[in-house]
Amino acid sequence: MPDLWTDLLGCLDITKTSTGDGVTAEYEGRNQHLEYHRVFGGQLLGQFLRIAALTCPEKAVKSQHAIFTREGRADEPVRYEAVRAHEGRSFGTVTITATQSRGVIATASVSMHAVEGGPEHQEVESVGPVLGPEYMLPLDLIPWETRASIDLNATTIGAPQFEFWMRTPAVAQEMAPALAAYATDLTLIGTALRPIEGADQRGNGTTFTSAVTSHTVWFHRPFRTDGWLLLRQHSPVLAHGRSFGRGDVLTEDGVLVASYGQEALLRFAEQR
């Protein structure tokens, strides 16, 4: 079995199975080799973005909004239909449907934009220094270096906030949106759980049941993932069996390069 990093890169190497009519094309993506029966949502986010880049190669991804409709099975490849809904000189829109034998498992609307200049500003909290190697804290499913001062696998109560540093092995810049989107899918539910006594993100299926229902990523500037990135996130609300979280992706120099938001089912045992 390949290591998780090589395996993930292989999943992001999408196969085009049909050229369609010039507007519609079909693709296939294999799944990660995980000890898990479900397809990880981050894999689908990454594959959606690679397909969008193949569909509108002259433009950069501006945003992606994905809806997860049902559980994907890890033992079956995912088939994708991509429709170039619009492509003008400045903007493009790609709609992508992911299916398996049981039906649609996810859909995505991806907005593309031709890179252009103009005035810039940002207003975000400043970024401190990268945490030292003593803060190395592996995060399940993320096959690269991560550092954090809070362990979401601990049941310690705290504010619904979490941030971690990450850096991938050397990789082409064109892979950055897919790899960053993959990482943003992992810890927002765990962030929402921090104020709940006795709960941690490992409790899915025992203490609680969770499943991501929608995930959006906005890309503001070009960036690389093989330099340090800070993912800073918080969950402002948990109510009616749903959690919501949002976050920013910043470079080591404090440049805001992406933002993201996620809604998820988060149902505790006594609610069942």
C-alpha cells in the first residue's frame, strides 16, 4: 500500500473518461486507501477542484461550494460529470456531479476567474511565529507536517477555536487549491466540539454522529502549500443538530490566501 501522501496525490490525478460535447466531460477518480469504509469529504473537494482546473485551464479557481448528499463508499471509484456552465473572458463556472452506483454522492459549483491586478487590502489578526517542532501534532488523514498547541483528540473543554500550522512536501503550485481544500475539511467539527464536556473529535459513532453537509472555500490569492500555512478557525454556532465553522488560510508572512466555511450534522447520543 502506498504511503498516504503518495496515495493522495494519486487520487488527485484525475482520469478523463469522455470528452463529451465540449461543454460536458466525464472523469473518474479513485479513492484513498484508508482503513475506513466511507470516502473522506476532503478527497472529493480536492478532486472537484482538479476537475475544474482541467475544465477551465486558462483561469484560476475563485471559489467552490460543495454539497454532500449521501455517504460515498470507499470500495467504488467516483465518477464525475463536469459541465462548463459559463466561460467568458473574465469568469467561468463549472458544475460537477459526483456519483457512484447508489446515485449522486456530492455536487459542486466552482467559480473561476482570470487573474487580474488592482488595489489590495486585508484586515485580519496578525500571524505569530510558526510553532516549533515541539508542537508537532499529527492530524489523522493529513499526510504532511502539522503543528498545533491544542489537541482536538483531548476532551479538554475550551473555546470553539482552533488553529494549526501545516506544510506539505515539495509539490507543484497548481496543486495548492486542492491540497488546501482537503485540509480544511478535517477539523471544523472538532472545533465545534471543544466547549462540550466529555466530547472530542474521535467520538463519531459513539458519543455523537457527524457528517459534513456542505463546504465552501474561497481562494483570494495564489499560494503554495510547501511553505508554512496557518489554518485559523472557529465555530460561532452549534444548534438544532448542526454545527457551523469558518476559517482562514494565511501564509507565514500573514497574507490571507483563502477562507472557508462548513456546515455539518452533529447529533449527540441522547438526540437519537
